[in-house]
Amino acid sequence: MFLSYDPEGDVLEVVFDESLHRAEQVAYKLRQGMVLYVTTGGLKPVQLTIVNYRALAQFPVIHFDEWQALPLADKKSLQPLFTSPPISNFLKLDPETGYGHFPSPAMPEILAIAA
């Protein structure tokens, strides 16, 4: 796993498995500025990109409106990814309501110090 944070652009990149970067992938937009990349074959998480991370982390609840717009079949196949690590370590999403949050409120401060 690899974390990269750009404080100037407020962009967090979480690479779950670098060895999968060459695999065929599909991108799922969860909300504006938030994209999850997974392998097409086994739906393994490859990367999560979050624009405006620090700003979003200040909200107790985030609406994942693009998640709500996904076809039901896609949501059903992706749902297990959001309820287990590694994605659940960075992002909590209720697949039914489309609302969620970042589980670690201190992460923006940690990333700012590390940057």
C-alpha cells in the first residue's frame, strides 16, 4: 500500500496494490473528485483518488451521489469492497443510502505533517 498526499491540490492517492497498476481496470466515480479504480477481472481495489480530501474530512457525513447513480448490478458487485479492508480503512460507505464518512478524522493532520 502506498499513500500520496498533495497539500497544494488537497489530493489523496491511496494505492492499494501497486502490482495491479498494469492490470485492466475500471474507474467508478463515487462523487465529484472521488474515484475508485478496481481490476476488471476480480474486482480487486487498485487505487482510490480523493480530491479536496481535507475539506471533505471535516464533514461528519458525505453524500456519494455518483455512487447512487451507478447501475444496481455495479453497486451489488462493488458492495463487498466497501465493507472490508483495505477500502473500509479509508472510507465508510453505506451502499443503501449512499452516505458515508472517512473513519479516521486525524488522517488530514497526519498527512499535512508528512507532506
